[in-house]
Amino acid sequence: MTAANESARKGLAPLIAVSLVIVAVAALAQLTIGSFEMSAATAARALADPEVWGKPATFAHLVLGDGTADALGFGPAGRLSTESLIVWNVRLPRVLVAIFVGINLSLAGTILQAVTRNEMASPYLLGVSSGAGLAAIAVLVLFPALSPLLPAVAMAGGAVAFLLVYAIAWNRGTSPVRLVLAGVVVAAIAGSMQTGLFFLAKDLNVIQNALAWTTGSLTGTGWEQVRQVAPWTFVALLTALASARQLDVLQLGEATARALGMRVERARFLLAATAIVATGSAVAVAGLVGFVGLIVPHVVRTLAGSAHRRLLTGCVFAGPALLGSADAFARLAVRPSQLPVGIVTGCIGGIFFLYLMRRRREFGKP
């Protein structure tokens, strides 16, 4: 093992440890502070409530929903204290959604940076997020009856956007530069169409909700959103980890990848599909949260190296740490109001890249 690989291997463990501490601190803040404040001990007792853990019916009704729990034959849910209801119904789901969305956006950013061989690539730059967002806003504004299908609709929108990017970039094959340029075009068009949809809404509440959603927000998330995003997170994670070697090979360049027997276009397309699944499910439950898929891969790559198995593993922990802490700040900074978390991640992202450009003079050079 080379010195660089050994250093990267050693850097992954501290990254995971620090990320877990950040997630725990952010979760504690989310569980204890709000309009109904409680001590850390009270929140811990509510989280460990035997009425939840000791009664499968109660747990099933909380996590799976009343309809699914009844269909599976669980009995009625038990009675919970006020503190347990607040922790389990309101605050814990928000923490879990932040974790899943952080994982998804980080994985998508890592995959797309490898596919395009561009350190500035992200779900937003390639139009995937914008397409998913346009589809989701169309549902919110024009077809609210389809809201239960929001994750699938968002994924479909992201897929259509990426197909357009691929079609625009195609010229007897694609290249990283053409993909990025086509992504910028599609993202700009989708963003304009999102704004145009606001003028078709007649209900002011719908407009306000959609506008908050475009900035990225975890306000009001519950177990329904957890159920929407969790399965797709595990699908994207397992697929990404299984494709780590392909991502490493793509980083060597197209000529080398083809010489090693890789069908480059096919690999790009299938890997992009994984990023679309991850991005679409995240957008469906949290809106357009920016910069997570751009910042996290850079931080993890710096600390843990560029081998994609380590990089993806680090993103699984660093993504939730960034989004969880940003959401805790967004919720607690301007109490009793709440900032959309996308505003916080946008500010963090801007500051991070100013710092990066100052410290790394070669950053962004061809």
C-alpha cells in the first residue's frame, strides 16, 4: 500500500467519527428545541419510550402509517405522552429525512463528478435536480392529486432532463465538457419553467409552499416523507457501492477505460441513472437543496482519497452531517420562524468554494 493510500485510509475513520458526532449533536438540538422545549433527558426518555419499542403495533402505526399497519394486521396503537408524540411524530422524522437526503445528494454528486470527470459537476449542474424540481412543482401546482406519487414523478422529471442533456450533448458519443454545457442549458430552461408555473397557481398557499420548496426545506416532513425516500436511498447506495470500480476506471479517461474493456457510454448512462434515482427521491421530499452534492465529495476526497469505495463510504456519513447541521441551524437561528435549509447550504457552499479557490490556485484549471 502506497503512503498516499495509507494516509487516505487513515483519514476515512476520523471523517466518519466526526460526522457521526455532528449528526448526533444536530439531532439532539432538533429533538429538544422548538415551540415545545424539553431537556435532553426528556427527549431521550421519549425516544426510548417503552410504549413505542415494547408494543409492535404502536411502532408499526408510527413508522408504516395507519393504513399499512392495519393492512398487516397490527392492532391499535398505544397512547403516548405529549413528549413522545412530539419526538416521534414531528422531530425524529425530520432528522431521518435530513440523513437520507444528505446521503442521496452526496452520492449523486460523487457519481456525476466521476461520470463527467468534472470537479464542478453536481445534480444541479447537469439539470437532473432542475428536471426533478420542475416535475414536482407541476404536481404541486397543477396536479395535487398526484402528490402521493411525488418521488416517482420527480425521478421521471430528472430522467427526462438527463435524457435531454444526453441528446443535446450527443455527437457520435458524448464528452464530459459537452454534458456539462448541455446540463447548464437544460437547467436554465427548467428553472424558467418552474417560475412560470407559479403564475398558473390560483391558491396563494400553494404558491408559498411551492416557493419554499424551490429553496429546499425540511419543514413539515414526517414519516410519509421518510417512507418515500428511505427505500430509494438504499437502492442508490447499494448500486453506487457496487459500481465503485467502474467509477474509478472512468476517472482514468475514456481511452484507458475502453482499453480496459469498459463500454463507456453504457457505463455513463447506467451510473447516471443511479444519480437520478438518488436526486429524484431527495428532491421529492426536501425540494431543491443546493450545494450538498458539490461540497461533500470535495471534502471527502480531500480527507479520504479519490478511490470511490472510500469516497462513497465517506459521503454516506459526511452528507448527513452537513445537511443535518444546516437544518438544525436553519430551524433554530431565527426562532420562532424557520429558514429553508437550502438558504443555509447555499451560503455554506459559496463560502466553501471561495475558500477552496483561494487555497488551491489550480482549482478549476483545465
